[in-house]
Amino acid sequence: MKIYIIGAGPGDPDLITVKGLRILQEADVVLYTDSLVNEELIARAKPGAEVLQSAGMSLDEMVAVMTDRVKAGKLVARVHTGDPAVFGAIMEQKALLAKEGISCEIIPGVSSVFASAAAVGAELTIPDLTQTLILTRAEGRTPVPDREQLKELASHHCTIALFLSATLTKKVVRELTEAGWSLDTPVAVVQRATWPDQLIVRTTLEKLDEDMRTNGIRSHAMILAGWALDPNIHEKDEYRSKLYDKSFTHGYRKGVKD
């Protein structure tokens, strides 16, 4: 017995994997996060499928529904926003399902961090500038481990992607500046990436809180920060990749010197 946990992607109903869509269209029961997953995608479920919204359910209620339907011999698809592996809250579901003898197959999805990077045309890892991307969130009502405080992570001075932090921008600015980030560090905020009402705000660390407030952004926003977000970074020759450098030798091409 098993269920499928499917990453629905960030919003655009076409940004689901082929496999994820196939399972969705085969499922007898679809349980989805109605506050986050696009209804247009769920409308692609097969005719007659039992479609259930989970936003108003507790963990125990969700697991009870999935367990009941699987034990009745039905194919169950649990649909999450983005990619289930990142702030997906799937571990507790898996643990309770396992107690019922039910396993989970996870089908990955497009995370909002990568949808946001695509929306602003950014490469988050730039040669000789930053080769590291940290996915995290600012500490709010839900704590983060002491060793993962934003100030500590920011000390690496790499690209940072902040989930679930739209109401904590004062804290974000304070901790990044305390870690030595300059106030002119580029920041890109993407609200509801890939949805029809997607909003992009390009700003700096210094103006982040003000620009978030001016644009009324308090939820469903990805904050990307670091010099990889410089909109003019592509014009700087010193940050070119070695991969396509004609003088660079690798396993498929011999470099040619001028």
C-alpha cells in the first residue's frame, strides 16, 4: 500500500512534471493544499475522482482520509505546492502513514526558489562570485536551530533564498548587515511566482523593508539576496564560466590558446 506525494510546482499549472501529472490524472483520490495549489491544475484530475481540500484539516485528519482511501484500494495523490522536500511538512505525514503500513512515493516539483530565479532571469551561482546557495527562512514564531540563525548563515556571503520571511524583513536586514553585508547588496523579491498576478520587486538590502511595505507584500513571497542578483552581472567579463571558455580543456573539448 502506498500513496503518491506530488510536487505541484510554484503556481503555473504547466510547471508540474510529466510523471506528476500522470499520477494526478490516474488518481481516485486527490488531497491538495487548496490555499497554495492552483485550482486549474487540480481540474486536470480524472472525471469522478474524489477531490479533497486539506487547508482546513489537521495532520491526523489528513492521514485518516489517506489511510481510509488506500485501504479501500484507491490510488491516492497528495498534492503539495512547489517541491515537497523544501518546507513541505511531509515527514510527519510519512511517519503516521508508516504506522498504518502505507509507504509514500515522492514525485519532485519545481520549487518557488527556482521559479523566482527564472522570473528575474538570475543564475544563482556565478563563477568567481558565489558557488553556494542557501535555502532558509528568518526566525519567526517557528524557531530555527541556533547554528542556523540567519546571521550565521549570512557570514558565508553567498546567495541566500528566504522562504516564509515576508513579514520579517526588518529582522532580515538587521541580521544580514550584522554579518557584514553591504546595504547596496542586490535583492529580488518575487511574490506568487508564475501565477498570473506575479509581482517582482528589485531592490537593495537597505530598501528591502520599505519596498516590501510599499508593495503590500506580506505573504507568498520569495526573497533572493546576494550579488548574483545584480541585474547587470551578465555584463561583467570576470564572472564568465570556464565551461564554455575556448581556452579551457575538459573531457569533451581541447582548449585553444589565442
